[in-house]
Amino acid sequence: MPLAEPHDDNLPQEEQVVAVPAAGDGPTDDPVPGTGPADQVQPEPEPSLPEPVRQRIVSLTAAVLPGLPADEVPVPLRRVAKFAPNRRARLGAPVIAAQLAADPLFRQRVTARVLADVGDLGAAVVDGTAPAAADPVEVAALAYLARPRGWRELIDASGAAVRAEADTAVVAELVRQAEQRATRAEHDRAVARVEADKLRDELARVREELGQLREEARQLARTLRESQSRERRASELLATERGRAARAAADADAELRRARARLAEAEAAAGVARSSAKEARSVDDARLWLLLETIGQAALGLRRELALDPVDKLPADFVADSFSDSPAATATAAAARAQDTDDPARLDQLLALPRAHLVVDGYNVTKRGFGEMSLEQQRKRLVTGLGGIAAQTGDEVTVVFDGAERVHGLPPTPRGVRVLFSRKGETADELIRRLVRAEPPGRPVVVVSSDREVADGVRRHGAYPLGADSLLRRLSRS
């Protein structure tokens, strides 16, 4: 096959130019063009090269290409000479092959470099006495470049050697495949023998199981006959029991009719009893109304006798004046009582009681609900929410904060809310307990705090303790 066409799609268009060979630069078998049309000789065609030989020629040329002076490198190969070694032979192969075939002067320059690098083998190829042990591909590549006498025969011999090696490799591969098939066949025969032994063993086991199954079948047949006999006896007993059940059902129907008659009598008696009870309840209601009317008249008489004037201060106001610092005017509304759960519905039920008083442990609630805020923002948010509750229920609301640090410039508190700060040396828990103790027995007092000690302390004085979450949920609904 020809070495290559003088064209490379990987190079720019302006560099894909075939160099014109120079005459008289060295010995070569290629004819050198003359100066006139009469001197031109048709060159011999390029020999058909085996692919390994072609690749070796390109590799040798690419290796020495960077060592040539720039003016000795043809224009199409100047860019290829700058490539990396691994890319030079791969990407520049078409251009290198084309220049070697078309430019004898360039081929002679490359040959001089290559022969200097290969040493004795190059000299032997030039003399036409290549060693028999030499690589035929290397010999053919050097013969193509140097082109000594008989170089075409060397290339043909290399092609024959390459083809012989390929044929030898094919034969070796066929032998290897045949050996593999023989090995697999032997393995398959061994596996077949093992499988046959397994099948014989399985057949013996199946025959043994068949004998066992036949014996089991005989036993099952005998058991079936016995079961059929028992079934006949059970059918006879079932018929007897059905007769007894029919008689029992008849007796039950008669008893049911008698029970219905007794039920009708009982319902009549119950109607009479309900009528009597209604009359008795009417009498009790009259007595109760009379008793309440008597108590009310007695209370009015007692109020006139004691001549009590209406009060403008509540018990919590006295505690606030005596035991705490109050930064704002006290509230005048009433609130309801709390219980031992965090359910806001329970809080609503207690706030619905008459004249209830709601006492809130301020920081205990705010730090649980919105502790990421500053203390001032916590107080403002809680007091604003309690103002909404006071406006909705009309109850008395008192919120207590620890007064460890003095607070100045507080905004005015909402109507109906009393804000208290404990004095120095006193905690908010103690102030809450004093507020509860100041209330008269019987008044509903609701204390909102998640502090166990506060809850236990106010419960002993008759207050209703509730957790902080009940108030927080109630505020979230507002």
C-alpha cells in the first residue's frame, strides 16, 4: 500500500502544501526533475507498505523531526514539529508520509539523522547486508528511508515476514482456542458424570420416597374409613341435638313472651315513678328558690346593717402597695382561675368564673414562649397580650416580674392589667404567693407559672395553678 497521501485535515489550509524537492542533494533512486520538459522522467510508483512498516517509518521521522533546522523542515511539517512526541506521530502521520514520498531531499535529511541514531543496523541496511536476526519491520523502515540497492526486495521480504508472523499468530490463536474447547469438553464430561451420579442418587431417593408415600396412602385410606364412620355417628348425634335445640327454642320463646310482659309492667311502673320524681323535683326547685331568695334578702339586710360603702381597691392592690414596686397604675378588671394542665380551653373555663383574678409569673412565661427577645420586648409583648384578655373577659389581671434590676420609662400598661415588680431581696414567686394569700376565701384565683414550687404553694392556698403553655396558646389565638 502507498505510504500516504500528502494531505492532513488537522493542519491549517495554508500549511497543507507539498514541498518541491531540491535536486542534487544526495544519492537516491528517485528521479530528480530537470530544468526542461525533455529532462523530466516519470518516477517509479511508491511500493505497497505493510501497516507496521508504515507506522515505524512515521515514528522514526517524527522522532528526528524536531532536531532538523527550521529551514530544512518543509512548510507543512513546521507546525507538526512543535507537537508533543506522542501527538507528533499520531496527528502528523499523513503529512509526514506525504512529505517523505514527495520530497526526496527531506527524506535524505531524515535518513541521515535516523541512520546516525540506529548505529550498526543502519549501516548494515545501507550495505544491503541486514542481519537475519534483525526485526524485519525495522529493516524495511530503514530500507525505505535509505533506499539502498534492492530496497524494494527488503520491503517485500518484511511484508512477507509480517504476514508470516500474523499467520503464525492466527494459527497459535486457533490452537489455543482448540485447546480451550478440548478443556471445556473434558470439563463438561466430568460435570456430566457428576450430574449423572447425582441423578442416580436422586432416583434412588425418589423411589424410597415413593415407597413411603404408598405406605402413607394406605394409612390415610384407613384413617379416611375411620373418619367416615365417625362422621356417620356425628350426624346421628347432630340430629338428636337439633331436636333438643328445637325444644329449647320453643321454651325460650315462651320465656321471652313472659319477659316482655314483665317489661311492659316495669315500663308502666317506671312511668309512674318518673311522674312522681318530676313532682318531687318541682317541690325541691321551689324549696331551693325559696332558700336562695331568703339568702339574697339576708345578704341585702346584712349589707344595710353593716353600712359598707363600695370599695375602690382590691386585695391585690394592698399587696402591691406593701410588698412590691409598681411602675404603672393598677388595673381594675377581674380575671378567672387556672388548672393543672396546659390546655387553653381549661384556662377559658376558669376565666369565665365570676370575679376571677388572673396572676401571671411574667418572666417564666416570656422566656418559655419568646426567650429570643430582649427582656424589654418580652415584657411589652406579654403585657399587650394580657391587655387583650382583660378586655375580652373583664377579669382582674396581675403580671409579676422579678425586680432585680430597676426598670425605668415603661410604657403605660393596658386597661385592666396590673404590672408589679418584686422589691430587692424578694422574688416574684414570693410576691405571687402573697397576692394569693391576700384574696378572700372562695374567690377564684388563677396562677400561670411552670414553676413547680409556685404551683404547689398557691394550690395550698386555694388557687388554681396552670402551666405557662396554656397562656401562650391562649395568646396565640388572640
